[in-house]
Amino acid sequence: MQNRGDSLIDERLIQDALTEHIDRVDAERDLWPGIRDGLNQRRRTGFPVYARVAAVTVAVAVLALLVVVRPWSLFDDSITPFAAVAHAYEGLFELETVRYRIDGTNSSGQEFEELHQVDMVNRIEYSVSRTELPSGFGTVAGGTLRQEFLKITGKLYVRHGATVVPDFGPNAQVSESSDPGWGLFPDAMRHPKEGYPWAPFGKFGGLPWSRESAEGSFDKVELVGDTEVDGQPAVHYRVSRSSAPKDESDLHIVVNYEFGKRVENVHRGVGDYLRSIDTVDIWVTPEGDRLIKADWMHIERGPPLPADYKERDWCEGLGEFNKPEYTFRVTDSQGNRSYYTGAPGMSLDTHDLAEAICWNRDETEGRRVWGRNLPEHTGENFWVRWVYTFTDFNELLNLPEDLPE
Amino acid sequence: MTAPREREAILRCQDGDVAGLEVLFELHRASVLRTAYGIVGRRQLAEDVTQQVFVELFTAMRRFDPERPLAPWLYRIVVNISLKELRRRHHRTLPLDEVAADLPSLDPLPDLIAEESEVKRSMWTAIQSLSPKHRAAVVLRYYHGFSEAEMAVALGCRRGTVKSRLHSALRQLEVLLRESGIPERVLERERDAAVTCDAVQP
């Protein structure tokens, strides 16, 4: 192997160092008994202890919320103040596996099949906040956001180094007068009469959507309907393109899962081997009854970030919250910069965050957003998480208390 | 392609037979432990991770397609649990002395070997100074020799992300090595040797 670019590092040095140090390592204790005990514990409990504790906590908290918040009040037009119930609960739960089965036929008639199995070993942290938003905060296209922000956008697509335009999908509605505010994040903020967020467990479904995409990418999504895969209920989508691929096709699949009040997603790009594929069938299946809800999917292809993009178009934040397109420039302590694009509600989960700036692509004047030199966040370097409460966004941007009207 | 013994063990696991897991444990124990060690940097923690990995493997095995290679899937669990444990324990990067203390002692070495060993130790320390995600990428690539596609599965990210993560890791390693005071001549010699070796390869 040769040096990479002008790097001083010979990759063989890395191999040698790893081999020398790692190959020496062996367990000093017999690991098998611990594994056996772990399996027995899993069998006895079904879930890890933390998950059971979290589940009980959630159940109690939900009951408390039902009593305090009176969710049935959501069905009328009144707005209930919830300021006293901030951070009603939070905790951990564990999501297991999501599967995609993708197959299709390429332009040469060759069949293509791939099973994607995403093992969600990671725990999902969730929290529900009910915080009274500052006055004037929620004006959205003629409607007024509800003050009780239970949810949760899930409407954030992140691609390193590229602009991805959030799309609110085919069901997007902005501020229906009977239900003001729900249109901001329509897919995730389902109307309560549809079962969300009060009965989020045990259901899944959703609609795919596509954004206007670059030439030749997958830009058509059809919901074929409900079906079964391996005896499990599944939702079948068919994705195709309206024109021949111009270059590398990029099919990006995002499936959001409502998890309690929170949305997590599984994010997969499968473009690398889909260059010659014209049609792709996708089945989304839940894992048992533990996967809560496959809320929506989207297909995306973002144009590259313009070279001069970073130096212009600062957004001021509040006044533009109803505009979905934000780009964040994130700088770590070593001066490395990354760019993310997302919607309001986005949070940066990093412990090495020196600076985060966001701007709105529609703005023409350079104005900085509130909040720089952000407080330390726990988590992983430069990974953007999906955050679902405006509380978190306030924290991100360090918004002042007295937001202007 | 999955080896017959491994495949049989997978099928037994999917039937709920712990004996199948025991076979997988014997097959992959050392590699899982060492991979975890490469990421978390401490043997005891790596042992804990290894135990969790096999518990998780057995639990999740019923959803695994035995027609697919096990390794990327297995190492995805290893990476995930390693990163999770690092987050949970707020693991800090260990200084060289502590890292060295966790390893068996070395016999006295001739000067040249000692110098090369110093380079390797510095490299190891530099690797341990990377962020956990970068470290995981480096271990999978340079210890296991994973392809980018396999790494994408194991790391749960896109191939483009794999590339950028590796590139960033190499850059950081370069800076760290320079800061570690490794004599230029040593690095030059290593590089020259690598060039020579590459030159004779078909």
C-alpha cells in the first residue's frame, strides 16, 4: 500500500501497530459463563432491566400526563397551557430490528434482490417535553402552533456535505384552521384522531414521498399497499425514475419510527449498487410488535452544496422558523467544519462542538443565528440526531427568553 | 460464503440452541475481543463488550439471514456495543503509559527493533486518541482488512461516510504522529520500505 495522497502515514504502519497491540490481547477470564448468565437473564426478563424500568416509568408518566394534560382537549380548538409539565418524562427504550427487502429489475432485465437488516442495537433515548413556547414563536403560515409541543418532527434529512431539502411529503398541510400548526411536520404530527400520539404502539404504516430530484434519480414513489413478508405485515412501496440515470443514482431511504412520542429513523443509502436499476420494490416490515411505527419514507437526492454557500445567507432563526430549509455549519475544536441541512427541531449531538451556525438558504442578507459557542453536548462527534422538540432547538440555538414578536 | 460449521451454528442459534452460540463464540471470540479492544482500548472493558456482543448476537440471531456473511453483521454489533459502552462510561483516552501497562511486557529489543516498536507504540497511542467512531473505522479497515462495503455494513453508514471517516482518521493520525516526536528519519525509513515493497508487488 502506498501513502494516501500527501499523507505522511504509511497505512502499513497502522496495520503493524494494530496487529502488534491487538493480537496480544486475550481474555484473562472465562467469558462464556457471563454470556450464559446474560442469556438466562434475557430469557427470564424478556427485556433488559433498564428497558423494563423505562417501560414502567413511561407507563406511569403517560398516565400522569393523561390526568394532567387531558389529551382529549386536543380535539377542540382551545389551547391548554402546559408550561407546568415541562419534561414530563424521558428515558430509554430499545428498538430491535428493521428490515428492508429491496428488489427490482435493472435496465438489462437482470433481477436484483437485497435484504437489508438493520440491527438497532442502540438504545433510543426519548423525552417528551411540554414547554410553553414563547409568545409569538409559533406563527406558521397563517396558523398558530399549539403550545403543547408533544412531538416531534422526524422531518430532518441529513447528508454530509450536501444540501438536502426537507420535504413535508404529499400529506403536507400548513395550518388547517381546525387544527392549527399540525401542518408544520405533518407526517409525524398526526392528528390525534388517527391514533397518534395517544396510541402509538403496535401500528405501522405510512406514505412515501419524493422530492423533486436531480435528473435520473429515483423520483417516483408509489404506495402499492399492505402485504406480508415472511408472515409479517409489511408496507410495499415501488420506487422508480422518470428519466434515465445521468450519473450515479442515489436512492436514499429513510424510515421513521414513532417511538412513544419520539421519532427515530433508520437511514440507508443504497445508491451504490442501484445505478442500473430502474425500479425498486421496498417492503418495510416491523419486527414483531415492538417496532412501533414506520411512519414514512422518503427518497432524496440533494444537489451539492454550492462552493460559496457557507459565506452567505445567514438566518436569524425565529422569524424563519416556518421555512424548512436550514443549513448548519458545525465546527469542532480542531477547526474541522461539517455542513448539515435540516429543519427546525434539528439538534447537533456532539461533544466536540466549538461552533454551530445555521442559515436559511432563502435569505439573501448575512445575518447570524442566535447561539454560538454552544454548550457541550453529550454524544458522538458530528452526528446529527433527530430531535423533536422545540425545547431542544432552543437549547441548540441558545434562544433568548424574550423572543421578538 | 459462510462456512458450514458456522452456518450450522447460526441455524442452531436461530432455533434457540445455546450450543450454537457456543460454537460461534469459539469461532469468533478472539476476533471480537480484539476488535472491541481496538475500539475501547482497555482489555477489561473489551471483555465486557465481548460478553454483551454474544448475548446480543444470540438474541438477534433469529433475524439474521444465514445466507449472508456473518462477519459484517457481527462486527456491527461489536462496534455498536463498543461505542455505547464508551459513551456510557465516559471513557477517556488513555495516555501511553496506561495503555502500555495494560499490555504484556516486552522483552528487551535491539535498537532498531526498539525504534520501530516506538513508532508502533506511538501509532497505537495516536489511534487510541481518535474519536471512537474513527477508531472503529481504522480497526475494521487496517486490522480486519474490511472493504468499504463491509465497513459500511459494520459501521451502519454509507460508503461515502466510510471514506470520509477513514480519510479524516488518517489525517488526524498524521498530525498526532508528528506531534508525538517520532523522528522523521524513522518515518521516512518506514515509508521508503513500504515503497520498496510496493514496487516489487505485481
